[in-house]
Amino acid sequence: MRVFLRPLTLAAAFTVIGAMGVATAQTVVVTKAPPGATLELVLNAATIGTAKAGADGIGTIPVDLSQHGGKSEIDARIFVDVCEMSRRVMLLESGFEPPTPGANCSRRPIFGVFLVRGVTTLVVEAAEAAPAVWIRQGPAPATWLNPELASASGKSVPEFLLPKGLVLFGGGGIAKYANAVSVSCGTDPDCNGKNLRVAGRVGGEFWISRFFAASFSYLKPLNAATAGSGTGYSFTSTLTPHIATLTGKVGLPVGRARIYGEAGANYHWATLITTETIADTTVTVDGVTQTVVGGTQTFELKTAGWGWMFGGGVEVWLKRSLAMYGEFGYARLKGTPTGGGEGVLDDRVTFVVAGLRFRLAGRR
């Protein structure tokens, strides 16, 4: 079994148990390097191994992490510096950042966090365009170092195919109203509120292919609340929206990840409640002092209507039935009163959420 990761995947840790024996120390094998190129292995801020690429573009750097920091295993990010006649592989633990690339060198991050143990073999494809890493807890199979062997034996490398069919999702994050507070406050100088609120989004989507899907969801940001006061009065205002979305999605598969954009329509129904309190006041007329009694009154506006929305994000499939995702979106809330009367709602909600996807049915 092997793990094959390319750039644009989200951070993840993989432990792959090999069935071909156990190595005695960590080994880093660099492939697809220029013949004769200098190969370097950097751990955090120190170079801990070097080698030369052979005529086949392959070089091996044995290393024992326990001799460099006393750790038997680490969680590391991987970067590859591609230079004309050298390749530098960097393993960086949390808290370390890669140094500036050398002149005429370009840096290729391999997104993810990888578990490196005492028996781990890393096979780093150091091609200029798209470096990749294969990981095994044990020695690497010969087909990793020479893919032509797999072709000659009639065996092909299994490819992870992003699932199609019905997928449910749910997540949470934050949402921001564009002008709920400013509209409720008006010109009142002693008024403030909360436009940034916690939000959740749940829904489902059907992937017709690995590139196109139809999606529906329910988006619920917490209420936008406003409070203000002045001489002799105070008020509070609360906007409670519910948002349903119907969109189309376009996805771009990248290994186990899919980058996607979505656009379509939303339908909202909302209630805006404003409660105003007038304080008692005292007036004097012709020398006679009188008290004018104040009071409290509540105004309620219910609206509904259609608007547009768009957004995008990325999902990473941990296995064929489970993925994690992160996304952003932008929805226009525009509606008219549902119970008669005057008033309209015209606002915008921007949201960022992260969560999980569950594949229920469909073909590979």
C-alpha cells in the first residue's frame, strides 16, 4: 500500500504499514533528479545528509533522526527546492520555516503533515513541475523507484478516484452581515451591535461526474443584534434570518482533493424585531409640573425573497466515504414583507465554514 500526495491537498497525517519487511532507519530516496545532481536532506535548520543522483536520476540518503534531536519520530512538513543541478528536501517540524531558496532555485511545497518514524521510507519525486512524496513504514517497493517494472508486469498503480453520487455535508464557522447593524442604528451615535456571528451550514449535493454537481443547503447565521440609546429613549433590534441555497458546482480534482466553485440562488425568510422604550419625562407648564408617562412598543417586520449567491472551497477525501472541507460564500438577502405593510430587507452575508462530507451512494 502506498500514499501518493501532490500539492493543493489539505494538511493530513498518514501512517502506512508495509508488508515487505521493516527498515532499520529512516531513508529518503530522491527520484527524477538530473543525473549527477547534488541531493541534500535538511531537518529543520540543519543539513543532515547528502548524496549524488545516479545516471537514472535516483539517490538515497540514509538518516537516523534519533541522532539529530534525540527523537524517534516527528510530524513534519515537506518542501522541495528545485535547482538546476541540485535538489534539497526539507523536513520541518512545527515552529520552523524554510530558509529563502537559493539563486535560480524554485520551492515546491508538498502540502500535508507527515508522520516520520524510525522505519519510514520517503520516496520524493523531485520533478520540476510537480514534486510528490510516497511514504511507507518499511522499505520502498521496487515499482516506486522504477515505474516501468509495474508496466512490464502488467500491474498498474491504483489511482484514488474522487467519489460521485450523493454526498451530505455539515460544518460551522463565522458569518458577517454587511449592514444589519448600520441600518438598525441609523444616525444614533450611541448605538452598537454585532455583525460578525457564528454560523452553520448543512446540506447535500449530487456529483453527476467528478467535475459537476448540484447542491442544496440550509445556512443559519446567528441573529444580528443591535442596541442603542439617547436622551429619554433606548431600543434593541434583532434580525433572525434563515437561508436556503440551490447552486451548481464545478470541481477540479487534484489527487485526493477537489477544488470547487459554486454559484446559484438563495431564498431567505427573516424576522426583524425592534423594541423601543420611551422613559417617563417631567415637564412644567404655567408653573405646574407634570409627568409624561413613557412606554415600550415593539415593531415586527417579516420578509422573504430570492437573491443570488456564490462561493468556493476545497475538500480532501480521507477515504471514499469521508472527507473534510473548508469553504467561503457570499449571499445577497433581498426580500419584501410577507404580512403586508412597508419595509424591505436588503443585506449581504459573507460566511466561512469548515466541516465534514459523507458519501452515501453513487458509483466510483
